[in-house]
Amino acid sequence: MGPGWIATIVLGGIAGWLASKFMNRDVSMGVLLNIVVGVVGGVIGSAIGNVTGFLSADAGWIMYLITAFVGAVVLLGGVNLYQRGKVR
């Protein structure tokens, strides 16, 4: 069983903030966008984790944070590639 919706928001905010720092985003995203990026990143990370067998059904909150971080990095990497192509 996964984390509840409050834990998902908190973990999503942390994961989104960490991913924005890791990806060196120069735009201050704000708390709401960090939460959105982290929660969407959690969905992406969970999908990647389930396909690769890395994420089990009984994973704890640290594992959810890690997968949300990885998913948020993938999401921000895609946004960076899109913005880079759009500017040219």
C-alpha cells in the first residue's frame, strides 16, 4: 500500500525541490510547482520502478521519495530538452 495523499503531497514537494536543485533549474519553481513536478515524477518513477522490478509493492516512504525524485529528474530533463529546442 502506498503513502496517503498528504504524504504524497509532502514527498512530492520534497522530490520536486530536490530534482529542481539537481537539474540546476535557474527558474524558481515555487512550492506548488515543486509539488506538481514531484507528484508527476512519482507517477513516472513508479512506472519505471514497476517495469524494471526495482519498486516492490511493500516499498517504504524512502523508496517512494527516491522513485519520485528519479521521475521528477526525468520529467525536468524532458522539459529542458523541449525548452532548448523551442528557443532555437
